Amino acid sequence: MPANIDTILFKDIDEPGLNTREVYERRGGYEMLRKALKMEPSAVLDEMLASGVRGRGGAGFAMGRKMSFIPKGTMDKYLVCNADESEPGTFKDRELMQKNPHLLIEGIIIGAYCIGASKSFIFIRGEYDYVADILDAAVAEARAAGYLGENILGSDHTIDLVVHRGAGAYICGEETALLDSLEGKRGNPRLKPPFPAVQGLYQGPTLINNVETLMNVPVILNMGGAEYAKIGTETSTGTKMISISGQIKYPGNYEIELGMKTRDILFDLGGGPLEGRTFKAWFPGGSSSPVMPLTEEVLEMPYDFDSIAKAGSMLGSGAIIVFDDSTSIVDVCYKTAHFYRHESCGKCSPCREGCNWTEKMLVRIKNGDATPMDLDIIESVCNQIMGNCLCVLGDAMAMPVSSMIKHFRPEFEAYIEAKREEAGFGVAIPQTNRGAHAGPGPLLQPAQAA
């Protein structure tokens, strides 16, 4: 990082009482809101565009551009904060909301002013009930101080903020399913277009951003968009909160400058592998990102949106899950498929049927009923899922599963042979003599039945 930059969102994050308005204001809190209200909304938007900051929730879309899509006019507009942090391996937003809720509230108010929204919501996952209580208390403090309500701080802007608890469905992390849930419906993804920026919550134009993204808004306004853009890389600006978990010495939340080497993240921050072990593979951006082997080449890769995408995976939410050489990739693959099959809403057939059949095929492998041909069938199913679903949940299962088979096929084949032998089946059909069988039963009868 530049010499004058240490951390931004994590700066003094453990200061006692930071979750209260008193301590937050003593540190300069809500000064950027006062500054924004003296600016034209278009000038605030210009700073967001100049910063180049990309969404921190997973998709990585430029926040300023997303704001610019909201139409002008006097119609009812909404801002929704997506705090449904349900991606396995992600726990950064929880800590940010728990320890510094007023920074999020200030970011939401400034964002709402920028797009002309008078109503805003924080949709938080139901399991974060204690964090929701902290947010409720902070919202009450902000309202009492005149930061929320009618004509805030003597301006013409009116803004209300409601903390809404979800009910534990992973699919509600998808923005349109979140909107349906917020409206009191079953959390199902919507067909797009229309996009939320045009027709979102209650059919009005809606801006939806992640917790970390919105918490950067006051920071950007304070630094200036151009100055913020100097941090990180040209196309991945700023800092990023990452959650490190798995088989590593020092799991936890860290704030890094985008572009930092993967090796420095895993060995300097994370402390490296456990004693006597070596790193084997990782999810760079949560369980929905394609798995990559931790080779020397990968360890030298910069951790930013474009570098990871170029390498065949995705930065996602910044949830780094690490596996060492004691882990069975087959077990990881099965647990990943099982999770997404369970969380699929079932609305579209590629996801509903594809996730179900992928899990069934992996059960065949674990039970000793499979042959190497089943790996080809799984890959075929995954290819038919990707890009053909209403939302990205199907892709979130297909991408990691297919990547594990691609990078670790010899381990899968060895596992298949070992399980077949254990189950009393004959040798698997050689690769050159594979048939077109795709049924649920074993391809060969037990050897003793021959």
C-alpha cells in the first residue's frame, strides 16, 4: 500500500465503543454525510465513478456505473443493502457490521442521496440476529441525531432505513430473490430484464449493493475518487476485505490492497499450512468460485479481480478457503454439490435437475458404484447448467465441481478404483471402451456374481 495507507475499513476496528454514535462521531463520523448534502447528487456520483470501486459482494461490477443506471425523476426509488452473507467461507461483513455499523449507515444515506432514494433497507441473514440488534440500535441513534427521517440535517432530503431479517435461505443472497423476500414473497430469482435499477423493489428503481461496498462510500468521498483509485491496481482499485479459512495457521478477516500476491496472503497473513502439511488447493472467492491448485505459478498471482479471472477462477466475495494435502478433493466436491442442491430454489430446471443429478453422480462415486465415465457425465451436466439458469446458483455449483474434476481427475479416478474394490466390484471399464451408459446403477456386476 502507499505509505500513508494502512487499513481503511478496518482502521481501529477494535476501538471500544466504535459501534456507538458517540465514538463514531468523535472519529469524524457523519462528516461525509454533511459534505455530500452540500454537493449536487451528480457530483457525489462523479466521485464514485472516479474511484473505480467494484462491488465487493461477488460480481465485481463497478459501483459508480450501477448507481448511474438509476433513472432520474420523482418516482419512488429504493436503496437495498445486501447483508445476506451466506456464501460458505465469507464472514467479513458480519465483523464490519458488528463493530462499525454507523459507517454502513452513513454509506447508505449518502448512496440514497446520490440516487434520489427516500427509502432504504438492510436485508441481513436471519442467523445474524445479534448483529441485526446492533444495527437496530445504531439506526435508532442515527434517527435520534437527525441523520434519518424527514429533511435530514436541514436539507431537502428525506430518507428512512429499515433493518429486515431474512429467514436463512442462501438463494436470498441473489439480488432479485432478495427483493422478492423483502416484499414478503418466497425468495425466488426473477427473470431479467427488467433489471432492479429499472424495476426492483415494489416495482420501483432500486440500487442493491453489498455491505463492504456501501461502507466504502464515505471513505471515497473523504479521500476523493481519484485518490482512492491510486490504491490497488488500475482495474481493481482500493482495498478488499478477505475472509481466510480452512487448513491454514491464522484464519480470520484481513484487509488487503488489491493486487497483493497470493503467496503473501497465504503465507504472511495466513501463516502458511499447518505443521507437516503442504497446500493443495483453494477457493479464491468462496465456495462458488472455481477451485485452483496452489502451484508456484498460482502463488505468484496478484489477488485482484482480473488476474484471478484470467487464471480461470473469480475473486467473488473474497472468501479464501484453503485445503492441504490431507484433504480428499472428492469429499470437498460432494459437500459443495450437496450444499447447492439443498439451497436451489427449484424454479428453473437446469439448476433444479442439474444440481440434483450432480449430487447423485457424486454419491455413486462415494459408494463405489461409479467408473471414470461418470466423471465425463458430471462435466457434461455442469456444462449444460452454466449460463442457462435464471440466476447464478446453478453456476455456483457447476463451476467449482467441474474445476475440481478438471484439476484433480487422477485423484477422482484413484478414488473410484479404490471404492469399487472396497465394494466388491470388478475393474472399471477402460477409458477407451466407455459406453453411453448414464443410468443410476453400477455399470458392472460384483465380481462374485460373474
